[in-house]
Amino acid sequence: MLREESQQAGGAARTEADRIWRCAACGAEVARDRHRIPLDGAATRAFVNPEGTEYVIAGFSQASGCAEVTTPSPYWSWFPGCTWEVSVCRGCSGHLGWRFSGPDSSTASARRRRRC
């Protein structure tokens, strides 16, 4: 899970591009807002997995605080033609989302996002 940090130390507001996305569990920096990418033209998208769990995800072209811990799989991919890998926080190994890769160079990583 991710949380957005919109203020700097001392309470000053961050610019939109400087907003930091942090792991909700340990507070480690995961990504910066300047690396957000639209998903089919939207800021976020909702998907349901085979077990019926709904996820709202946001896309990032870079997420240096994530580590992929599985091998790429095409099974039940939310993006046709893409494979996915589980992404965890580099700080605490908590599940943050998935990295999607595909033949389309605009396909970058998408991380599950839920504000806490």
C-alpha cells in the first residue's frame, strides 16, 4: 500500500512533481509523482483479480523503492499482451503492487495504490 506525502519537512507544500509516494507500512520512499503515467488516459484504474478482489492502481514509469520478487507471468494480466511481476517495498518487503511489462514501450510499471 502507498501513501502520498504532499508536504515537506516544516509544513511547506510540495509541488505536484515533487510529491513523494511512500510505503504505508514503513514510510520508505517508493516513487515520485513526476514519474506517474496515465493508464489508458486515466490517473488510476480499477481491476478485479480471479479471486474477486478489487484493486485501484496508479502507474509510475519509475519506482525505485520497489523490488520485483516473482518471475514474469502472463496469467490473468490486466493489460493484454503484458506480463506481470509482484512488487514489494525495498524497505520492509510489504506488497505494493505489480510491475507490468509488454511489447508497447509506453507500458511501464503499475503499482497498487490505496491511501491509508
